[in-house]
Amino acid sequence: MGINISYSVTDDGRRTTVYGNIMRYPKIRELIEAIKAVVKGPYTSKFPFEPHIPEKRYRGQPVYHDDDCVGCGACYEVCTSGCIKKTDDLDSDPPRRKLEIHYDSCIFCGQCQAACITKEGVKQTNKLDDLSVFDRNDAVNSVEKELVLCEGCGCMVGAKEHLVWVSKKLGPLAYSSPTSYLSTLKDLKLSYLNVEKSDDLTRPDRIKILCPKCRREITLNT
Ligand code: SF4
Ligand code: SF4
């Protein structure tokens, strides 16, 4: 017995659909699935009585990888649900940036992973059962990075590892920007970090790590 569908046109020209003779018996496919389930056992897992093992390709919670994350904050900028929190603490010693993924509002869209500049800093896992928590604050994954401050005005320039990463990407071109090459030299301990704020920027201050505003001022005025 199959599905019988017919159409009729009303006086005002609209088309209506009439269903008739709809099949009420189980389909062959459903019967085959039921027989398979009897022989092989149920398809569903026994979670929460047993740990749930997701599919290998399941796109679950994203996790930060400290060794590959440089603290640029691109994942925070693109997060579609706003579940990544960025906190820049300029008063701590050294100044720190903290990035936190709050899984209670993450929708596992994968945009953070797609936008990660190193491609490995944050990656989706196939984890799911770790999200069964009593306190939402337990469902958080975070990473912390050191920040670099402007040696002119003391404002935040960027994450230290991010500046070094950009400098390495630029290669020899990094020597056109003191902020870039000094970041690398300081990372290699070949130059000391001077975060003393200067009231008046003079010509020798050009060879310092500076924010764009101080760099512009020193270039125009000295
Ligand atoms: S998977 Fe999507 S919602 Fe979750 S942290 Fe990444 S960008 Fe935000
Ligand atoms: S390196 Fe990747 S994971 Fe780290 S802050 Fe940047 S975008 Fe986010």
C-alpha cells in the first residue's frame, strides 16, 4: 500500500493538497533495522551509566594548546556566540592576557579554530561528556600569555609571543620595525625589556617597543 497524493484548485485559483490512502504499515527498512538491533544490540550508549565515546570526527568542545597559541585574540574576535572571554591585566607583573572558552554558551561552530593564526592554538576535540558538570564555571578552558607594554606611554602593544610570531613571519622585513625586531631580540634575551614610561619621547627612543600612537608622534616630532 503506497501514499496517494492529489491536488485540487479552489474557485479563487489557490491550489490545495489532498492526502489519501497513506501507508500505515511499517516500512521494510524499519523492519530490517529492528531485526539488526535484536541481533547486534542497541545503537544508543548507556551514558551516564557508562562513559560516552563519541565518533572520531565528532566536532565537540574546542581546547587551547598552550605551546601553539600566541595569544593574538583572533579567536575571541570571531567567536560567534561570544563565549570566549578576554581579560588583559596590565597591572600584574608581568602583564597578562587570559583567554577563556565558556562551554555553557559555546555552540561548537569551529570558527575559533578556523581563524586561529597558527592553525594549532585552539582545536576542536571529539569530547562531549566532560560538559556534564554541576557548576558552569567548571566547564571552562583557558590559556594565559604575557603582554608587552609600550615603552613610551605604557599602553598594551600585544601579546609577547604574538609579536615574536609576526616578526618571524616577516623575516628580514622585521628590521623595518623596531617593535618587531626588538620583540624577537628580547625573546632571545639579547635585549632587556624597558617598560619605564617616558614623559618626553626623544630621537633615541625610536629604538624602543612603541605603540602606533607613540611611533607616529616620535616620527613626526623628532
Ligand atoms: S566553537 Fe564557536 S562558539 Fe565555541 S568558542 Fe569557538 S567560535 Fe566560539
Ligand atoms: S593563536 Fe589561535 S588560539 Fe591563540 S589567541 Fe590567537 S587565534 Fe586564539
